Amino acid sequence: MVSVFDNLMNVVKKHGAGYIVLIDPESGSSEKLISSAEKCRKYGADAIFMGGSLVSSNSLDNLISEIKKNVTIPVVLFPGGAYQISKEADAMLFMSLISGRNPNYLIGEQVIAAPLIKKMNIETIPTGYMLIESGRTTSVEFMSSTKPIPRDKPAIAAAHAMAAELLGMKIVYLEAGSGALYPVPDTMVEVVSGSVSIPVIVGGGIKTPEDAASKVKKGASFIVTGNVIENSNPEIIKEFADAVHSVK
């Protein structure tokens, strides 16, 4: 059986980069979220990330189960902590917040979650997660009590990414945060992607398909959007997917 990670790498091999939509389970009713997931599949997204800073695990299993009845693209957990785990997910990002120095998010939550993940036999994708300054305090910055990497310091971001690769992580995630004023700078994307051989995900503050394509041109392997699609015409998903896939 092909892993979710391998499927995502096949997307990169085919298109040059992949497009992922982040759905926050707390952002609407189950019906609305299921509908959003269906639109992601219909309009060309390659995967769905599920997660948010304040997600409760109580209804996560049912929600993901219902979404998977209606979509064929991978549903991947994007957990904010050890309590956001679901056996219904196709895989999960097993993240360490390497840009910060809060031990709880570097290793503490991971140790708590590990026995449950092993018991549930969930596929994990080891991910070096990095917060990048975005012009305002984002939810993940506040909740994690960590400072983001300054947006004008690409060398610092690159050093963190290289450490993630040497530690054996499979993906680096550059995150400006939900509702960011500014996305991760193109220069930083270029420097980081040129410093490592593992895929680079870029998310937060990417407001237009043109922004997404620009980051792919600079080396991003995956683009993630969330807020931008919530109150827009669902066909914006197709515009983002086409922009990301057409760079190659």
C-alpha cells in the first residue's frame, strides 16, 4: 500500500508542486465543513489538512469519517497538540516547533502523543514546523508562547531547516500563521528550499493564486491556504490549484 507521504511526493513529481487546503474543524458546522472538503476534491486540491489551535478531539473522529465518505484525496491531521489525534485520518504531520524554544512543543506534546499514535497505527510524517514573522500575533504564536523567525532573516530559517533535515524530518513547514498580514517572503522560501533536499511547505497569508505560484517558483513543494477560501467563491480553489500545478 502506497503511503500518504509517497502519494504527496508523486504529486510533486507530476505537477512540480502540490496544493493543500487547511480546514479548521472549529470554523463551522459539520455540514459546512463536509461541503468545503467536497469542493476541495472537486476543484483540484491534492490533500486536506485538518486542524486548528483550539480543536476538540471529541467530534474529530466523526467529522473526518464523514469527510472521507465524500472525498478521495488524503485527509491529514495538522494537530495543535497531543489531544488532536484521530484514528480516522489518513496520516498526520508529526510536528516539532523547531523555530521556538518551548520544550513542550519541541518534544513534550510528541512524547504524550506517541503511545496513542502507535496504538492507532496512524501514518506519521515527521515535520520541522517553523513560525515566520507575519506582521501580527497569530493564534499559533500566542498558544505556543514562542517567537517567530524574523521575516528578514532567511539565513536563520535555513539553519533551522537544515537542522530538521539532519534530524531525519521528512518535511519543513514555513508558517506565517492563520490570518497573517504578510506571507512567508519569497526570498526566505528560496533560501530555505535551496538549503535542504526535503520538501518545503509554505502556508499562511497567501491571498492570491499569483502569490502561490510565486512561492512555487522559489522552490516551495506545497502551498497551503485556509482563510482565503472560507468566504470566497469555491472556484478560487481551482484557481489556486491551477496556479500551483502550472509552474512546472
